[in-house]
Amino acid sequence: MSCACSSLVGATARHFDEAKARHELESYRKSGPQTTTRSLLGLLAGSEPPPETVLDIGSGIGALSLELLRAGVQRSTCVDLSAAILAANVEEAQRQGVADRIERVEGDFAAIAATLPHAELVALDRVVCCYPVYAPLLEQAADHSRRLLAMSYPRNRWWVHVALWVENAWRRIRGNRFKAFVHSPAAMTSLLRAHGFALARTATTFTWQMDLYVRKAALTP
């Protein structure tokens, strides 16, 4: 399994290089969205009304945004650290004829959040695990969401900890400083509740958890 602070930001950008961007793009074209993305789309399918705008943090090649645009979302802002990944994002959006409905921003969301627009849906698909400290990321994500917040992250289970330890160790041996992290779901839920969100739906695989949060004000009839 793999995921997307200061010293790690550059390592993350280098990890998601042109070769990785090309691999992710080819995989998407062949098999569609990855497991966590499909699960998030499933959780979002029951949201009424559906969101019209999306802030896609750590968007990668844009798979989640592209699928949401196809489902009726009007506009998406994709934020990612990797220039190579965003170039693949442009390529696929042009191929699907929706390039004019996606704005792309290169940078670390936690650092540039103040410059980015708010959206009805904020999404973090396999992103929280790329940050050693989740609080600043989720606080900014919550502040930017008008109604929905969806995220996927590694489950807090012993086998996931072992798998990430092995992957991180292997990367370190090869000179790759990128690391993935496991955070407490209960702690993240507590933070989001403090920022006005309630957990609406959740799904899991053997290694991943997907959550959909709704701003409490939006739950009021």
C-alpha cells in the first residue's frame, strides 16, 4: 500500500515523479479508479443534494475529481505537490473533455490553504497518511468545506503498521525519504467534530478506511 512537513514535502513531491504519474495514469485508463476512490464515490453517491464544487487535496492524476465531474459536479480544484502528477491530471482531463472545469494548484495544501477556494466537498483520498502530523491538514480541510468532507486513510491495525514500517524501511534503504503514517481514527474524528462535522458514513477494506463527514448545520432540516 502507498499513500500522497517541511523536509518531507520535498520527499513526497520527488516520490510522485513522472514515472509514478505515468503508471497511475495508465492504471486509471485500464482499470478505473483505485479501491479507496471507488469507495469514496460510493459514500458520496447518497449525498443530497450532490455537491457542485470540490476541493481535491492531494488529487493525484485527478481520478476522484474526474469521476465526480462525470456524476454532475460543476467544478473542481485539484491541489498536489507533484508537478508531474498535475501534468498527468491535465492530460487526462483534456482527453475526457473537462479540462476547463478543473483548476490545478501545485503546492502543499497545509501551507497554501489560505489562497485556495472553499468548496461544498473537500476530499482527501490517501492524503492524511502522507503527513506526520494530521491536525493542521484536517483543520484547514474542515475550514474549507461548506458541507461535506471525505477522506481515506490506512486503518489503525497491527498488520497495517507492519506493512508501512516495511515499506518505509525499504524506501529509506533506497534513499527515498518519503514516509507514510498511520493516525488514530478516533482522534481525527474528534478533531472534525470540534470543527462542526458529524461522521455520516464509513467503509473499510483490509487495509483502508473511508469516511464521509457532513457539516452539522447541513443536517438540520
